Amino acid sequence: MADFLGRLLQCSPADIPVIRDGFGRPVSAEPPAVTGWPPGARLCLGIATDRDRQLLAVTRDLPVALSVHTVPHGPIGELLLPFTPLERRYVQESPAARRAHRLAQLWTRKEAALRLTGRGGLATADEIDALSEARDGKVVVPASLAYPGGVAYVRDLPAGPRAVACAATAVPAPGVRIRQPNSLDPHAGP
């Protein structure tokens, strides 16, 4: 990650201080003065890892969180537990060949929203509806005694035929560019 940020900002990776959240995840970096960025500007980082891929999101002054998962194989019955009744119907009423993909897609939306809002309570995922308001990308994370809750705007990302990925931001993001890990060319593709 540091090498990528160094290439992106055209400076030494050692000159980029990375700030981590309470879980140790890198969440932002301060560009050094030599980059010409205005004082106070920051890169916001989101990282997600699956067994076959790693994604890094970099935004300017907009917190971002990612989730990526391989689409599961086999029966999905027990996997439906952390979903709302509406989400369960959405999955169960889809063609059998699409059920696992839809399930994984909903899960990445929930997980990215939870990561963005700082709420680590994946056990309460069945309270988060990643479907009904998601046409505009809005996912509401309800408040609880332990967490303040919040709103995330999710966007599905291309991740390949057997994987799903999602980015979440605090406000709707105008677009997402996908770059190959070893390239800074914004047209390089996934």
C-alpha cells in the first residue's frame, strides 16, 4: 500500500504518514507538503481482502470502506440468517443460479456500510437493510446502545465472475475508478 501511495503522490512512501482506526486498519494518509496538496487535505483509504484479491480504495477527503467476497458455492440456506426478511425474499425468489451471487452482493453492501460507520457489530447485520433504499445506494446502520449508527452510500464494484465487491462512502460518490494493483493508469481496468 505504501509503495502504491508513493507512486500515486510521486513521493517517497516513507514520507506518507498513515493513520489507523481503532481496529488497526489504515483509514487515511496525509500527503507530504512536497506533493503540493493544500494543508489539511487527506487521502482516505479503504482496504478489503478476499482469498484471491485485495482491493484498495483511495479518495480525497471522503472516508471510504470496502468489502470483497468470493461468491459461495453450494446451498445457501443457513447463510440467509444475517439478512432481513425483504433481503431473504430477494435472494430466494431469484433464479437458483443467481442466489449465491445476490447473497454475497447484499453481504458486501452490509459489511462496507458497517466498516464505514465504524460499527464493528456484524452480529447485528440482520438489522441493516441493504436492499430497500439501496437504489440510490443508501444503507442505514441503526443506532444501538454501543454504537451511534449512521448512513452509508454503497456502490457495487466489478470484481470478476465469482466475486463481488462494494465501496461505501458517507455521501454519494460520483464515480469509482478501478485500477490494477501494479498500475496507476486509470483505464487499466480491474
